[in-house]
Amino acid sequence: MEIKSVVFRKSIRGTNDILYEEKPQIAFVGRSNVGKSSLMNCLLNRKDLVKSGKFPGKTREINFFLVNEKYYFVDLPGYGYANLPLDVREQLVKMIQWYFFEKVFKRKAVLVLDIKVGPNEMDIEMFRILRDQREEVIIVANKADTLNQKERSEQLKMIAEKMPGAEIIPCSAKTKLGRDTILKKIFELE
């Protein structure tokens, strides 16, 4: 699938009509600092459309990007950033959970992990929530360029053990490794 157009549509913090438009939503979720914004920019073939900050925890709203006038790429806040106040961290987790409990036209979840770090308890819990909600989940193991082939293989095996039944795609937003595979999986919505 070729990305022909991308437009930032809107940021929301709660119920909004954009949620219920009859357009498939591809929701990107993951821990702070896993490279979610960089991954989205890589997939969309843009440099700075999805804003990333020098410090984790920048995204505090749900951001909608209209892709090819047909799909929404949805950038959810990162979770688990320890330097945010506890009440802010809890609000962000509640916002993410609320979004996945909302019934929308069609949705896929892209759970982004740092391949080097692997999944922590929060990632495993997010995976469980997504599965319980019957979401179709694509797991992207980002930053694959930081490991050699043997290390990458070991980390993918470890992730698969902790998140059984999931398809895991190694990726690098820097080198675009895995980009075409991810886009193919995303656009299997049709």
C-alpha cells in the first residue's frame, strides 16, 4: 500500500465524533520511549509529522492522522514513564484503556516494543487487555538495528514466549527494516 496523503486531523481526550466515523483505525500503543512516533513517521514516509520529544511522555492526547483519505492512524499516549507524576501516568493509562473499550468501525492495534528491552509487565498487561477486547494485534519489535542477527533472534524468541500467539515483526524506524511487512499487515483491513 502506497501512502499518498497524510493529514493531521485532531487531538482528543475523550468522546468525540471522530471515533465513530466509518474509517478503519490503526492504533499505535506502547511504552514511552519505544520509538512509537519515529515508527509512525517511518510508516507514513514523513520526517516530523508525528511529534516526538527529547523526553518521553510528550503525547498526552489521542492524535488522529488521516491516511489516504481512508484510514486513521491513531497515536496513543505512551505508558509507564516514571518521571511523570503518578496522577498523570494513571490518567494516560485510563485514556488508553478507555479508547480500546470504545466500539469503533474497524480497528487494529500496533503494540510497539523496544526489541532490546523486550516486554515488561505493563506491555504484557496491555497485550492481555487487547486480546480480551478481541482486538487484532500486531506486535512491532522496534529498534532492531541496535542488535546483531543472533541477538535479534534471541530477543524475538523471548518476546514470543512472553506474548504467545502474537505475530511479532522486527523493525527499525531508522533503517526502515520491516516497514513493508508492517504496512502489509496493517492494510489487510480491506
